[in-house]
Amino acid sequence: WTLGRVPRSVDVISVMYPTIEFLVELATDPRDDRPVIMCEYAHSMGNSTGNLKEYWDAIRGHERLCGGFIWDWIDQGLLKEEGGARYWAYGGDFGDEPNDGNFCINGILWPDRTPQPAAWECKKVLQPVEAEPVDLERGEVRVLNRYDFTRLNEAVEILWELRADGRVLQSGRVPTPPVEPHGSAVIKVPYEVPEPRPGTEYWLVLRYKLARDTPWAERGYEVGWTQFKLPVRAPEPEPIRVTDMPPLRLEEGKGAVRVTGRDFELVVDEERGGLTYTYQGRLLIKGATLLDVWRAPTDNDAARMAREWLRFGLDRIEHRVEWLRAAKLSPQVAQVELELRSSALRISAGFWSHYRLLVYGNGDIYVEARVEPDEGLPPLPRVGITLQVPGRYRHVTWYGRGPHENYRDRREGAMVDVYSGTVEEQYVPYVRPQENGNKTDVRWVALRDGEGWGLMAIGVQLMEVSAHFFTAHDLARAKHTHELTWREDIYLHLDYKQRGLGGASCGPDVLPQYEVHPETVHFDVILRPLRPGDDVVELGKRRRYA
């Protein structure tokens, strides 16, 4: 570099871990015409590879930007057995001094070549075919051929699906137009929307599959997909009739407020604001943290932001109820209001939060939350509610992005749909344990036991969700996967927002639009008990009361 410029003796400009702004600056310098390639970018250490879409928006938007090389392909861990436990070891685990710790764990594959969630983001962002809406009501979309040397019809077949509520309603195939490399064409997808069902979202999915065998994959392999939310005007579901519900009983005393219905009991602690909830004799909520702002630092957090979080005591927040009021609003509705002051011991900066719990005779709890951070706090790990749920409710279903983990700056490769699995399957075993398993754009989530009893949470706004048999502190303390002890209970995080991932272990941090800024926020969640036979898809649409 000479006076901030690359000497003309270099044919190709190469930089390492630039910000997107600097990359664009290089590409638009009127004094230069050379191609720009990042020799390293998107450092993928642990739960990482955030902001990849924004890099590629810039690359595709500027002719001189040619791409870059993600650091790197695979975690360079070594399998080690100790005390009967097998785990991936890294620097220092063999008594080696000096060492770089886990700075060799930077891949989008685990050491055994299993793809990590970041690999699916890379595949989506880099897919060779994409589409954009033209007129979705008429089924018109524009397909973009990103291949450099191949006509589109020589490369892929285009299949389509009309989806709703996790099911395929219609499907078919569209003739692939002979689009030249880097060209585009408008196609018409012949879907027909059925009579819209109340509260239902409809999605059009295009899938791009290889048209012929290749040396690396057989015909029919999916190289990419695009999902569009269709502009369908579905009617609102019928509101839940309050007057049809059984009456409630409200009691105060012995340090708690109790709301009891025909089938349930809610107990709210007057000192710390915790709560328990029992439905038809089954304990569904064992405890709750109404304000949770901590996450186990990712490798990117640990590079800078985690030090700020620890300085402000976000890992050791204590809660105190400032006031609590309870009243019956009608025979079938009780209201519990409380205000919390939350801060770490000997730390002045903290949070004020206000909660209004509307408890209905059918067992529903409508939670209205307002969180007000003090001035001077750094961007936060998360803002949300955490519920402690007995471990028997280990079968999880959600309507949001999935099936793999995703975050606000790494969610392009996760389609919105209805997914199911176990809580154990949501754990992502990063070589050094850290925050994992999050899901974004979640409409609702349900935890059930083998018989169908359980609890669902419905976001009045889109929320982020994760469920684990570990606490965030468990993950933060562990240095290797075998050091984690699975707990008996599930910790269900219902977040207004969680911080993105970025790439600050070696490169730019989380972009401003993906931070959780310390500002006043409002969010609402409905907690609803489940019985065997309940249809969670339909129950998730019912959010209004009358």
C-alpha cells in the first residue's frame, strides 16, 4: 500500500477482512480499474459467518468485486478421548505451550466433515440461481442466472410448491428459460390459491435442481431455492370468547399472587417476579426469568463485546419487584401488573421493566412487556423472557425459520415453515460451547410430552426462540462439549431480539441493524396450555379475545 492505495505493480487488489464500506470504496475508486478479491473474509470461528448476505449484495452490485475466500473450510480439531469422553481438542489440550487455543476452529464444517449451520447459509447466498418478485398475484417472478458460462436451461430444472401451515398444497414444474449467463427472464408459476383459511400465510417456493448428472452431484440435486410470501388476504380467525370461559379466583398472600381457574393455577412471586404454572395437575412452567439479557458469548462476542457485557454485569443480573398489583377485570379475566428493577450487584446501570399479565379463564396468559434500559449500556446480547419447563416436554414444534439454527444476520438459508424435532436436536455442538440453536421469525413454538400435553408460546410480533437442556451460564463455563452436563429441565428462550453473529473474532463485528440496541422495547407473548389432540397450527393463529 502506498498513500492508502495499492501499487500498480499488482494486477489484482486483495484485502483481508475488510468492512463492507471499505470494500465498496475500493470497487468505486475512479482512479482504479483492477478486480478486487478478498483473500480472506467471513471468519467462521464457532457460531459465526454473519453478514454474508451483505457482503454478496455488495459484490453483486459492483463489477470489479469478484468475491473472496471464506476462512475457512473445516475446523482443525483433533479427536481426543479422556475419561471415557470423546471430544474435539484444540490448542493447549495436549499440554502444548505456547498455543492459539481454539483459533484453529474456524470452519463451516466440523472436523468430521459434517456441515455446520453456517454451511447452509453459504449455500443459499452463493446459489447459482435466484428469483425476485414481479407480480406475485399473477404468479410472475424473474429468475436470475448467476452462472458465468452456462445457459440456465442447460443447468437446472425449476420446480415450484404452494405451501401453507407446513404442508404442500400444490406443486409442479416450470419450463426453464434459456437465459444467458448473468441474464434474467420472467416466468409464470401456475399456482392457484385456494379459498384463504383464517389467519393462514401462503408461500410460493421455487426449487432449482440439476438438469443432468455432473461429476459432483446427480441430476435432481437441489442447488438452491427461493421463498416468497404471497399477498393473500386471509380473514382474521374468530376471536376467543371470554364470556364462554370458566370463572377465575384471585388470591394474594404469603409473598405471592395466585390466579386459579377450573383447570390451572398461576403463581407469581411478589419478591423476584418469578412464576409457576400448573395445568390439569401438570407442572408446565417451573420457573421464569421475565427479563433475560444474557447469552453465552460466541467466539465473535468474546473478541470484544463480551468484555463490555461482563463489565456491566449482564451475566449476573438480579431482579427486584418494585411494585405488584393484581385485580379481577371480569369473572373470567384477572390482571397481574408488576415492575422490575434489574441490575448486577454494585453496578448502577440496569433495566426497568414493566409486565402486564392478563390471565384468562381458559388458562391463557397474555404477557405485555416493556423494557427500558438505562443510559450508557452497551448493545445487548438479547432481550426476552426465559421459561424453565420440565424436561418431559421435550418434543418441540415451531413455525418460523429452520430447520437448522439461524440468527438475524445469518438466516437467508433457513426457510419459513412448520418444523418439529426434539429439544436435544436443537443443540449445536460447537467445539467450544457457546450460544447456539436460535430460530428467527418465529410465529409460535410448542413444547409437548409424548402424550400431547404441553405449553405453547405465541408471538404477537415475530420473535426469536431457542430451547435447551442447558442454561446460558452452563454453555459459557464449558471449554469443550464433554464438559456440559444436561439438566433435567428445558430452558425456553422467548426473545424480542437476539444479537446477530458478525465475524469479530477476525474481521468486522455485527452490523448496526443486527445489534440489540439499549433502547425501550415492547413485545407481547401469549402462553397457552396444550392438551392431547390440540392442533398447534390452528391454535397458533388465535391471538385475539372478545
